[in-house]
Amino acid sequence: MQDLVEAWATLLSRHTDNPAVAAVGRDLVASWAEPHRRYHSVDHLRGILGHVEELAEFADDADAVRLAAWYHDAVYAGLPDDEERSARRAEEDLSRLGLQPQLVDEVARLIRLTVTHDPAPGDRNGEVLSDADLAALAVPRDDYVRNTAAIRAEYHHVPDDAFRRGRVQVLVALLGGPGVFRTEYARREWEGPAQGNLRAELATLTG
């Protein structure tokens, strides 16, 4: 995971010279590597960071999106306040490292946006983060099925019926909007495969 630690240091070097950057990065990577994580793991972190780079030209502040990607599931316990706790962790860490308050505020706002993945029209940073996070919905079908099984394993504490109801709500919301993705690139490259995967999963849950 040294590659992630180095990527973190490179990103933060553009905004602070605080000597605690390395330690904060190591702690952050360690959180993503917690043993209970099955989907929201280091692999997911690498994936979303890569997708942010694919979409960076569409953002108003790509570094704000990059930082939000690093923190968006920094706290993950399969609980309703995971995103809020992740946002607060970002606020605490980045403020302590001396980043500009406006940047810290934007990072926290973006993390909280991942509760709904529904950025307002014209929210270019929000569109990029949302699309990058949802890009995994467009993977080949076998990979999608493995990912959904991994997500279910993370929610082992939730009874099957309750999980199924919640999952159906998520799928219906994603399928009921103007589209899963908002950026031009993501709509072109990922929308079709994602729609197919979502509809196939919904059919298995409601059929």
C-alpha cells in the first residue's frame, strides 16, 4: 500500500508542508484496510481515485474531489452515519494539517453528498465525485455480482428482509433519476452497462 501513501503525500504537498501529513496518510490507509471491509476496501479506494483522474477535467477543483475520495468511506461500519463521521474526520484531519478552510469545507460537503449521489445541476465537483464513486456499477456482470455479495457481507448485521428492502430502495432511486451519471464522459462510457447491472439486480430482488 506504499503507492497510496505516496499518492497521499503528493496530493497534500500542494496544500501544506505540515510534517504530520505522512502519519495522517498512514492512518487513513489503515482505515481502508480494516478487516471487516469486503467492498469498501483499499481496492475501492484505488478504484475511485483512478476514476477521479479520468473525470478530473470536469471538476472545478479536482484536488477537493481527490481529497473527498480519500475520505468518503474513511469511516465505514455499515451504519447510517458513516458519511457524516467520514466528513467530520476529514474536517478534523485537514484542518489540523493546515489546509485552507474553504478547501476543507468543500471536501466535507462533497463527502456528505455521497449519501444521495444527487449533486445539484452545475455542481461540477459533486458530479465528478458521485460519478467516480458509482463507476463500479458499470463493471462486467460477474464483477458486479461479486461486488454486491461483498456489500451484503459488510451488512451481515442486517436481516435479509431488511437488507433486501433497503437495496431495492437504492436501486429504484438510481434508476428513477435522470441517469446514474452526470458528467458527459461517464454518461457515454458507463451509463449503459450500469443500467443493465442495476435492472438485473432489481429483477432478482423483486422477481
